[in-house]
Amino acid sequence: MRKKKGYVFFIIFAAIIWSTDGLLRRHLSDLPPTFIVTIEYLIRFIIVLPLVPRFIPEFKKMTKKDWQVMIVLGIISGALGRIFYTAALGMVIDISYSVVSLLQQSQPLFAVGLAAIILKERLTKRYIGFAIIALVSAYFLTFPNYVPNFIGGNSELIAALLALAAALAWGTGTVLSKLLLGKLSYAALSVLRFIVVVPIALIINFSLKQGYPISAINPTQWFYLTVIALTSGIASFFLYYKGLQHVEVKISTFAEFAWPISAAILGYTLLGERLTSIQWIAGAVLLTDILILSLTAKES
């Protein structure tokens, strides 16, 4: 049981790293979303390529069904989830980035439901109670005025819908990843994910005709693309899959709520976004809820 608690914190650390992703992507708003995702995965692929021979024995043990799940994971979570999230951030330069960063935290609604159906994870009444508290707290942290503000145009509405689409994609990805972690090590799955998404992202990019000359990418944009690939890509996924390999989806999805806590802090310190009293209270409740869920995680 103590060992499992430790693995939960791997997921929390990954979520904190992901909270910086939105800030970095804001500096790439001049580039097409699908192009950004394609380039960042190409960078990851180049970095992890030397590790591939080490995991070939694991890849050979994968069945046809495993490869099908991997491809679906690459399409939905790896490519589309990133594209939706990047597109949402690109539309809300004039408002708080936390609207997008926090709204997509609704993914547990999708991940836990799918886990109960696909993975047959049992949902106890105690867990459901804590889950409701976490969701309500995350909502008020995101919308301190109690309702989303869509007045003055539809850009924020579209951004919110894209964020929800990202949440659905990533919630689905959590469940599919859990299935594959029964066959692959966390490192092997991380590497394979980066490899599989590259051709998928390229196909989507060319299909939507969002090509962009690589020579036109300036040094600053290359810097942010590389940092994104290393941090919210390679480092975070190695941590996340390490934790997910030993923790149930219903626990991992709510451990990821460390993301909105961290995002709110970053918004306050780096962007000058001030939190309201409601947000401070919601954040404190949410953090407490995360810690309780993490420290009381039990073996299935």
C-alpha cells in the first residue's frame, strides 16, 4: 500500500509539468496547431530513437489487438488531444489561459466512466463522494463567477469546446494506456507512443493542409518546441506511465487535478492573474481532496 502511494505522486509530478504546457504553447500561436503537434512529436521521436532497440522484445510480444489499441491511442489521445488543446490555446490569447488549462480537467468524467466499462474498475461510494468534491472544486476554480463567461463573442465558447474535446481524448487515452501497461513497461509504452503519433500527426497535418515551411520557424519558436517536447512530452509521460502502471485509473485521473492547482499558481505569479476568494477556497479543497485520494489509495 505504501508503495502505491509513492506511484501516485509520479502522476502528480507529471500533472504539474503539464500545467506549464499552456504557457509555452502561447508563444507558438503563429503556427498552425497540427503543425506544432507534428514538430513536437518529431523532436521526441529523434530523442527516443536510440532507446528503440532496447524495447523491441516487448514490442514483438504485442498482439494484433494490442497494436490496434496503440493506434487508436495515438490517434485520439496522442494527436487529436494535443491538437484540440493547442487550437484552444491559440484562440484565447486575449483572455485568461487558465480557462482552457482548467476546463479540460473534466477528463475524469470520461476516464472513470470508461474505466468502469472497459477495465471493470469498481467504483465505491466513498470514492464517488471524493470524486464529486474534486469535480465541483475544479469547476469553481475554473469559473469563480459560477458560470462560464461567453459574452462578447464566441471565441471563448469555441475554445471551451475544444478544451472539452481534449479532455475526452485524454480521458480515453488514460484508459487505453492502462490496457497497454498490462503488456508493456512504462518506458516501452512512452517510446512507442512517441513513434506511433508521428505518422498520424503527419497525415492529419497534410489532410487539413496546415503545412508550414520548417525554414520559417524562428529560433525562439524552436526553443519552445524543444522545451515542450522534453518537458510536457518525454519527462512527463515517463513519470505518468510509471505511476499509471501501478495505480487505478479512478485514482490517477484525480491525482491529475494537481494540474489546475499548479496552473492557477502559474497564472498568478507569471501572468498576473489574480485568484478570487472562491478560487482560493476551491483550490484548497481540491488539493486536500487530491492528497486524501492519494494517501488512501488501496490495492484493487
